[in-house]
Amino acid sequence: MRRQLSNLRFWILVFAVSWLTMVVISIASWPDPGEDSPEQLAAEVTNALRANDFHQLQPLLAIGGEDVAKSTTEHFSSARVEGGFYRDGAVVVLYTRDGIRSEFKLPVESQDGRYVINPVITPRG
């Protein structure tokens, strides 16, 4: 046993197995994208846009990933996000820019029982 503990190959093997186990566990426990309800999704999208945080917005997107999250948050960088809610199949974000109040609609989709936004409209067929 003592000889095995001082063997470099043994420790390399232990490290490799431990690392692979950690990767598998972290992938298995990775949260699903989106939220459980459209109302929760609206709240999270509003918080992400208010904070101008594309990392917070990215897991709420149906498609597009980091690039779409960045461009969406950049759209709100010079605006004041006042609130958001779910209405008629979309998250509606209320914001003010240069004294003009507007709303921005983000279509909501259901993927595997979770709700996500799709700021990029994709053709279906």
C-alpha cells in the first residue's frame, strides 16, 4: 500500500477519474434553461434587463446564446427598465428612453415544460 501511494501513475489515475466524475456530476446537475411559469420568466427577464446583465439573460433564451443576450441587453443599456409582465404569449418589458415610454415584446415559447423567450423569430415548418 505504501508503495502505491508514492507511485505517480496512481495519483494521475486518481486525478483523472476524480476530474471525469466531477464533470459528469456538474453536467447532470446543470439547471434546465428557462423558468417554470411565464410570470417567473417575465420577472427574471425584467431583472436581467434592469441589471443590464447578459449572463443572467442568456439561460432564459430559446436560441441565440451569448450574442443574442448581449444585443438584447445593449438595446436597454441607455434606457430605464420600469417593469415587465406576461401578456398574450409574450413578455412585455416597459421602459423609458429619453423621456419616451415604450414597451418591448419578447415572444415566449415552451421547451420541455419550461418557458423561455425567443427574441429572434425563427421560421417553423
